[in-house]
Amino acid sequence: MNKRWTIDKIREFTEKNSTSKLLSKEYHGFSQKLLFKCECGNNFEKTFTKFNKNNQRKCDVCQPPKEPRGA
């Protein structure tokens, strides 16, 4: 069964599963970048897929991007 995410469900997921806060007011699909505020105060953008599935739940300062494979 395909779970349909709404902005309210994403906000609830963010509150329960991270220290970041969702700032975006609308959600138009998995490829849309959403605006979050990290616990350190920085704003950052991630798609919900990366936030949810790849566990990228903080800004690039608090959680630096991983090195690309083969680098």
C-alpha cells in the first residue's frame, strides 16, 4: 500500500523523529524540496525522501554530506 504523505503528516513525522522543525507550508510531491530549521538554528532544504529514507535530518553543518562513493 502506498502511503500518501500530506504536509500535516510530514510535520508530525518530523516532530516525532528529529530535532529539526518543518517550515514549509505545502507539499506537492516527493521531488519537492522542503524547508526545515535545524536545532542549531540553520535553515536547510531536503526532499522528504532524503529526510525520511536517508536519515538526513539535520543541516549540512550538523550532519555533513557523505563522501561520494569511489572518491
